[in-house]
Amino acid sequence: MKRILAILFVVLWPLAAVADEVRPAEVSILSGWRMENGHHMAAILVSLEPGWKTYWRAPGEAGLPPVVNWEGSENIAEIYYHWPVPEVDVDNGMTSLVFHDALVLPVEIVPVDAGAPIRVVADISLGICHDICMPMQAKLRAELPVSGVRMPRIEAALVARPDSAAEAGLVSAHCTVEPIADGVRVTAKLHLPALGDTEFVVMEADQRDIWISEAMSARRGDLLTATADFVPPKAAPFDLNPMSLRLTIISSGRAVDIHGCDSDRPLD
């Protein structure tokens, strides 16, 4: 039932956009600065009217994450996103990972030529919600100079990132993958100190077309156990490498970002 609701949410967005012409969000680029290593730190800024929200990279049961097409940009070799910690939002029994008021998404750009400006051409699609939900598109154009200045809003967003596994004190992360009728079920056991009284676990695959259920989790001391189902487009069991998984634990405004899950050792 949860999977059906999530699909309906996305399908109905175009209808909501037609019914309401209000666009209560503005999208822009914060030009940022050239870093000592030659990379350029900029950010995508989504400014929202009061009461509106937009979504994290893994939006949850309902929502549309920002998608950026950089085609046409010049002097860009690689791009890295530094996502800040999202809010866990429960609305009508559905859990989403969101940002209210504004999303400042730091973007670290590796230029081909560190001594030259970067020309940005970015077409962005994202979802925004209040009483209704709608898709939004933005076309951004900017030139990022070789110098630039450090910007407090970008620095604050970088500080608001999740802790790394080492920073959070992760001892080990072990996963098992078992087939189910329409995909696979992943059980992760994380030896990690508690972040807070209530912890929300998000599992992500490197294949973006895989539907992933909300993880069910339980903690016993320093052992956090979480289970989620992964269903591919063909709705059949498939090979999933646990080392390709990304797990995020969110609690009380903090988060831990874990890349890869070891399957070589048995679960405790």
C-alpha cells in the first residue's frame, strides 16, 4: 500500500501544478569561492515561502528529490554534493525527508582547469509541498570566478552535514541480503553509539530506479538493526552488492552517513 501511495503522489503532481499557478519557491546559485585544492565550492539555494517544503536526495515515502542536469556547463570535470541533514517529516501517516524555509545544497565542483572560470548551465527539477504538491523546474546560468568569497550560508550548510562513520564512532556495519518475491530484503546491523532517543534509518542503492521501503529499525545498546525491502523495476530478486549501499541514521538534528556495508562476516 505504501508503494502505491508513493506512486500516486508523483503522478498527481502535474495536476496540482495546473490547478494552482503559485510558485512559492525561488531557485538560485550561490557563487561561492575557489578552494585551496583548486576545487570550487558553490551552492544551489532553494528559497521557500512559509509553510512550504522541498525534499532531500532520498525523499522518503512521498516526494521528488532535486535532479540537476549540468549539460552545457564548461570547465567542469566532476561534481560532489554535500547534503545537509534533513528533517524527518510525518504527514498523513507518510514519512518524508524534507527542508522547510530554505535548502542550501553545497556543490563542490572540480574544474578541468583550476585557473579558469567555470560556466554553469544547470537545469533543475524538484518537488515542493504545502497543502498541495507540485513539480518545479528552474534554469540557472552563472559564471564562477577563479577567486570568489567565502559565503556564510554555504559554510553553515557544510557544518550541517552528517557525521562520517568515523566521526560518529561506527565500529562495524554488516549486512545480509535475502531474496523476496519482488526483490531483496536487506538487514543491516550497525555497531554504533545512539544518536538520540528516536533514530530514523534510510537505505539507498546506487541504482536510482530501485524502490526502497521505509526501514524498520530497533536498537539494543550499541547495536542498531534495520531492515528494508529493495524492489527493482522488474519486481524480481536481483544481485545487490552490500558495499554499494549508503545508510544514513538521522536523530535530533544529527545524522551519520555510512558508505558500504560489509557482508563477509556473520551477523551478531
